[in-house]
Amino acid sequence: MGLLSKREIYRWLNKELEKRLVITPILDPDEQIHQGSVDLRLSTTFILTQKTAFPMMDATQGEQTLKEEIQRYQFRVSKRPHEQFILHPQQLVLGGTLEYLAFPPGIGGYVLSRSSWGRLGLIIATATFVNPGFKGCLTLELLNLGEVPLVLYPGIRVAQLVLHTVCGKPGIHKSRYQFPTEPEFSRVYEDEELEFWGKPKDSAF
């Protein structure tokens, strides 16, 4: 596994179509493509949590019940370009990347917070690994660990994608999140083992 340099990133972006790394749109290549990483911009859609909707969220309570609660517990909002989105201290919001990505089988990646925003308290607290073969916009878990609200705007560069080659024969990527074009609600209820590890049905506690 080797980290892709700026030159290698451009090479993968310009390969023949079936082998190409796709990151689109790249609005400013000089600003976004660096030695070993590509900056990603914030999209226009966010998923917010209603803090007072439920006393707690139990992922083992059954697929249909949990699915319905998640849909009531969270809701989408959209912002136009140049319109503010306020991320309050200790608030977790799901955002998305403006860029649509398509990874060839031989390339994987990690999504990290940009340090300039991290120093203000913004953390991209996401499942950071991007599998070879992934296609879609990435969901970003935006968390404000600072003491004051942060003003965000669609289009700003909030994350960086670190790219690397994959050793060995690449497999076929399978994911419950297929070809997303905006942030997606959690599908933790699809974990088949949850019912086993949860509270026994005859338990009084």
C-alpha cells in the first residue's frame, strides 16, 4: 500500500474510464489537489438530530422499530450557496461532500478533518475509510468540539481525502450505502447480530 503523490493523483484521474479515479466536480485543482491528498467541499444538505425526540436510542430494539425511530429522530435541511449553516458546540450533524467519488478497484482512501478547521473545533468524526470500488458522495459526521458556534457554508473545504493503492487482488466492494448523492440516515438496524447481543426479550431490566 502506497500513498499517492500529487502526480499520481492526476495520473489516476486521467486513466481510461473503466480504471479511472473519479472526483467531480473539482472546482479549483490548484487549491484542492495536494501532495498525498485532495480537499473535499461541503454539500448543501444536512441531517440534524432532534435532541428531545427520544430519551435514548437502543439499536437492538428491532429493525422496523429502530428504522422508524431514526426517521423521526433525524430530519434533513438544505442550504443554498452562500447561506449559513450554524453548527453549535457539542452538536453532531451529518453533512455530505459536494464531490461525487468513484474509486477503481486498486485505490482506497481515508477522510480526515482539515487541520485549519480542526483547530477551530470542527471534527469530521466519520468512518474514515473509503473502500476500493466505492461510488457516491461521502457522508461526513460533523462535530463541533469548540466553545462557540461555527458558521459553515456549502462549498467550503472541510475535509481531506488521503489516497493510496491497494496491495493484492482487489475484491468487489459491497456496502449498505450504495451510490449516495447526499447524506444518508444510519442503517445500523441492518446489523444482523444486534438482536443476539441486545437485552433478552424476557428480561425485566
